Amino acid sequence: MHGRIIIVALLLFINLFLLFRLIWSDQGVFAYLELKGRYELLQGRIEAVDRRSLNLSQEIRRLKSDPTYQEKVIRERMNFVKRDEILYIFPDETAKQPGDAAHEQEN
């Protein structure tokens, strides 16, 4: 009878140790869930980079082959104008002027 109690206690101790390792160790459930979350985050980043890469590849292809698109990009991004055209650049409405912050603090 005494030997049986020792075996049960030993088995109970082993089970508790294994349970602890299963849940809280470096290779346990919580570590797995953390790694799974990081994996999903990185997968999302990879997909975003792939989409951006595809968009940039398509834009490069259009810039190489489409003169109308080339002109549009040059005119929009570099503010180029044709002969006898006048370019008007208006300030961005959403951008704050340097004095705006001081004026808002007074109110």
C-alpha cells in the first residue's frame, strides 16, 4: 500500500511537470500562440509588400511603354509644363500654416 502511494505521487508529480511544460515553457501553448500571432503579422506585411511590388512593376511597365502616362506623371510629380502654359501651385488646404498652431492655442 505504501509503495502504491509513492507511485501515485510520483506519477502525479510527473503529470504536473508535463502540464507545466506544455503550457508555460518556451515551447508551450503560450509561446505557440505568440509565434502564431507574429507569423500572421509577418504574413500580412509580406502580402502588403507583394501588392506594392506588383503595383510598382505595373507602373514601371507603363512608364516604359505609355507616352501619355509618362507625360501625366512628369506633369503631376515634377510640375513640368508645356510651351506657353502657366503653372499655378496652390497651398495644400489640409497643411497647417506656421502661425495656425499659435492661433489655436489662444482659443
